[in-house]
Amino acid sequence: MKWKQIALGPLQTNGYILFQENGTGVMIDPGGDSEKLIQLLHRDGIKIKGILLTHAHFDHIGAVDDIRKEFEAPVYIHQNEADWLSDPNLNGSGLFSGIEKIIIDKPDRLLTSEAPLKIESFEFQIYETPGHSPGSVSFYIPEEKIIFSGDVLFHGGVGRTDLPGGDHETLMNTIHNKMLSLPDETIVANGHGPVTTIGQEKEINPFINGFGW
């Protein structure tokens, strides 16, 4: 498996394209810039077979419907945010001036628990990682030593919790009990900024160091 990070949408949110040598791919968090994204996928011969959402904030979902239509790919999201895609007040696009309201069609598949998820040849372990939002999930691939974590844990920081459904204590419990239980060499492919590793964040992240590490 190969993967690439691409900055998308009004906040330049990190989207992730995972793909095999045969061109089969999945997309995590297509946050916007549909035309650019579709051109890139066709240029590289990648056919998206599934769209995985770490959560439903507007900057992670802007290109969902266009990618879904272009590749006839199902959209996966946690059940706790199933209604957020179509509600600008919940997905946040209705809360900020200068941001176009985003209304996305209903998801095709609901994630309901921490369980393995297989799409074509891609196999993920789903982690429920709430706090930044109530339905936040992370997609872990142990064999690749990588977790796609959305806005849970950043290089030197953690996700904001002042948007609807956010809770700082829940977020820190998620980081402590889920993220920091992973091997130190695990790559954290997050929603904003550079990728990092679990080990690096244990060393330099002030939120984690202040939480008993």
C-alpha cells in the first residue's frame, strides 16, 4: 500500500489517498477542491472504492459528494455524526462568516463500533476517538504502522473542543487510552499540519506531558 497527503479546502485540511499498485484506492477526508482532487486521481490512475470520514466538520467533507459521484464510492462515517453532513450548524459551515454552507447527502455506511473494516484489499482497525467531536474515529493499519486520526492529535497539539459536541476531558481520555497505547513508531497522519509519531508526541507535546506522561 502507498499513501499520499494532500491539502484541501478553505483550511487546507489534510486529505489522504491510499492506493495499491493496481490503482485501487480509498480516500480519507476529502475536504474540498473537488476539481483538483478528481484531476489528481485520474492523472495517477487511482479509482476510489470508499470514502472514509474521521468526522463531519466542514473542512473534512467539502468534496465528499463530488468524489462519491465521480467514482460511485460509498461514504463511511460514525453513526454519532450521521446527520451532521446535511446540517451546516452541526458540521460548522454555518457557524463562520465567509464559509460557504456545506450540505452533503446522507452517508452510505455507518460505523457503529470499534471493529475491523475491509474495503477491497484495504484493512483498517476502527478506533472510536471522540472529544474533538462525538463521532470522531481513527483508522489504524497496524501492518503499515500508521493511524489516520483526523483532528485528535497533532504535532505538538491536540484538537479543539469548542465546536458543537466537543469536550476536552473526553479528548484527553481518548488520547491517553487509545492513541498513546499504540507503538511509539506509529505514524500519526492527522488533519492539519505535519505528520508525527506517537513516540515523538510523548516527548514534545505539552498537552500529553501535562497529562501524566
